[in-house]
Amino acid sequence: MDKDLRTGIHKIKRLRDSMKRRAEVYSALGGLDDTGTARSLAALHRVPAPGKKLQKIGFILFFMPEPFGITNVIGGPMILAGRYLDRVYNGATLKDVGHETKKFARHVSQIKDKMSR
């Protein structure tokens, strides 16, 4: 039983170390000097959210007063398409990925600390 507990703790330590290394790699990627790579990574830092923009435009068109109702016909599908894109399109940035990795690494270390007591 004690051996199983030790192997479990050892696996958790390895996982925690791997998560720390991954978080360091993600944070180090932002400091690369290559302009092409830096431009690509900058694009990842500023990921657009097309679904939210489409929804906003759809709501504006839908609630725009107009006698014929043509904007309602256009605005409704735009709102639905924006909601669909929000669900399908992941607007996570590189910073979000690094943040979640650090959060997971903290969680793993907390589990390890509780198991080693």
C-alpha cells in the first residue's frame, strides 16, 4: 500500500514538473526575436471573436426601426450565426492557455501536498 502511494505521488510530481515546463515554454514563446514568429504569436495574443461581433451587428440590425422589416430578416440569422460561432470557434489566446496550464499545475501540486501528508 505504501509503495502504491509513493508511485502515485511520483507520477503526480512528474506531471507537475511537466506542467511547469510547458508553462515556461508558453511564456518563453512570447519573447522570441524572429519577426515572423513574433508576428504570428502576436496574432495569437489578439485573437478576434467573430461570433460576438456578428451578434452585436445582428442585434443592432434587428432592433433598428424600419417600416418594411428587412433588417429583422437579416438581423435574426446574424444573431443565430454569431451564437453558433461562439460555440464552435474557440477564442482562447496564448495567454489563456498559459494561465490554464499554470492553474492546472497549482491544482496538481495541491493534490500532491494533500497526498503526502
